Amino acid sequence: MRHPGVMKVALTLGLVACADGTTLDDGGGGTAATGTWSGSGGGTTTATTSGAGAGGAGNTTTTSSSGGEGGQGGSTTSTTTSAGGSGSGGGDVTPPTVVDVTPGDGTIAVLSSSKVSVTFSEPMAPASVTASANASCSGTIQLSKDDFLSCVPIVGGAVTEDDLTFTLTPNAALASLSTYKVRVTTGATDAAGNGVAQAFESSGFSTAFRHTVVMDGVNDFFPMSDAFATSTAGNQLYVTHDETDLFVGLSSPDIAPGSAGNKFVYFLFSVDGALASGNTLSSDGKAKFGAGKAMTFHYKERIVGATYKEYRVGDASGWTADWGTQNKSSFVATGFLEAQIALSELGATPSSVSVTAFTIDYAGDAGSGWLYNMFTGATDGSGAAPRDLVKYVGLTLPASAVPNDATHLKSF
């Protein structure tokens, strides 16, 4: 027996096929459909399904029916509501990370002309990866040597060819013996718009030492980095360099160009770490370099008397080979001498250079010559027999310390 009235039934619907061919979808597909089919009592049933789409607000399904098989015409209504997901339906939600910085953390003796690159874990939105052209720390990639109180101006912004690695070109040479750090802010985003989750900051790399001296007769060697005490009180030797040139000098009250006398200063050089190449005596035979060590090049200049300057290459047979004057210069003023020699004149790209020096007064010790102004450790005295210069300055290039660092003054 059929009872008139209304009966509510809770349904859980998936896909429902209607008599007219309509398919009802309760999977959040984002469609609404109405279907009609015939009941066994000749009435009609209407079903309505709505959904907000994948990950949307949910779905509601209403089903109603009326009439029965020859009966009085009852009705049935069913309503089903399901909660949808809260997501956006998928896509990249992973924030990018910094996977590499070049030069790397802890790298030392980085050249002043170096560029800096940052590599990310995934392709970035290039417009979001920026670098400031002035000293403000306003870009999403920043380079600083003062903990980001100011930043290095960058030429042309952050440049990339693959959206993964971005290269910065500083607008000027990096400072000598300075630590530079890289910062990446959360404003840098990947192609999907995800920002770097947490600002990145490197621990930093350190630049190489460099100091350029101008050949003008003015003493612009730095006392704190370039000056060396000599074996003679009141005199001072200088050795320094930048990334292309070596500079040497001498301060002495004996330097008096054009006056009467016969005094010379010698600077001798080697790029052989073992000090085995060259000659074991100076060209005048007045100085030696420890026991069996050799030097390969010399520059000598007259500091009292007529003007004279000489560049020679030494070998086992002597110092007869001309070193030439190319890429070399010097300046002699009262009380001061300075000289410049291109590092390329010592070798294509020397990885080390050794320097020693002495001054000789050829009229001293009754014509035997008197040697002085050697590096500390040697003793002033007669040149009647070869006098041991004892010490030299040994530099590694590029250098991670100042020239007069205590580790650089070595014994032959």
C-alpha cells in the first residue's frame, strides 16, 4: 500500500545516468545538470546536481519524484550536500631555493674583476630577480661588503640565459682583501609566482690583495702592507702588487740622483718556487742567495752618480741576456726610488714571485764594495766575497694577505 505524503532520503551520489541520457556528476566537476525520467507509477522524478568544481565549495544534489503506479500521487524529495576541497585544483606551490653562489662561501683571493652568480632550484620569473644600479640595497639579489649597510652597484641588472642562473657585474673593481656577501630576498619568485620562502644570505668570499703604485716620484706605497725594514737603520724597502704589475721601491737618504758617487740598488726576482733557475750570484758577483739558490731576473738602477738603468736575465752562465725595457718603468727622486714591472714579464701568468734586494756602494771598503739595505736578517758588509742576502719576499698570486705579512719574509 502506498502512503501519500513526503519522504526524505539522504543519498550519496556519484555518477547518475538519467533516462534522457543526462549524466549527473557529484565529483566537483563544476557542472549543473537536470535530468527527468519516468517512475513506475507514471509520475516524474527531477534531479538537480550542482558543484563548485574541483577543490570548490561543495556539491548539492536534489532529487524529487511524484506519483506512483496508479496510486494517489505521492512525492519523494532527496537532498545531498558534500563539502568540496579548499585547494586551487593543483599547480606548482613549491618555493624556489638558492642552490649555488659563485664565488662560493669561503673562497679566498678572488680577483677584483670577478662577476657573481646565483643559481636557483627551478626557473625563476626574470622580472622578479633584480639588482640595484646604485648603492642602495633595493634589488632582490644584493652584493655587499659591509653587511648590507650599502650594496655594490650592478651594471645591467641580474642577467640570465636560462632563468636558473643570474649573473651580477659590479660597476667597479671589488675592493682589496674584503669579504663580500650575497643576499636573495623573498621578492624573487619562480615562474608560478612562488617567492623564496626565506631570505638567503651567504657567509661570503674574500678578494685578493691589490695595490697600484703610480710612477711619479711620490711615495704612495702603504706602510701597513708594503713596507719592509732593512738591514740598515733609517732605510726602507717596499714590495707590493696589483693583479697585473709588481712594484718595488726604496726610501734612503743615500738616493741622490746626479750627485757624485757610484751607488746602485739591485732588485732580483724569480718565479721558480724552488729558486733553482737563474744564477746563484748577482751580476756583479757581490751577493749570493743562501746556499745554492738562484734568481732569474734583475733590475738595477744608479741612485748616486750618472743615470743608469739595466734589466737582465740570469742563467748558469751569467747575466748577459737582455730582459728589455718593455712593460717596465721607474722613477728616481731625492731620497726615494720606485719601479714597476708587469707580472707578464716574469711569466705568462706567474703563480708566485720571489723578490730580494740590496744596495751597493762600489767605492766602499776600499773598492771592494759595501752592501747594505738588504731585507732584515742579513748583515751589512764588504763585497770582497759574495755576501749572503739571507732573506727574500715570497708571494703567492693572487695573494690572500698583504705583502709584508710575516709569512712572506722567507730565508733562502
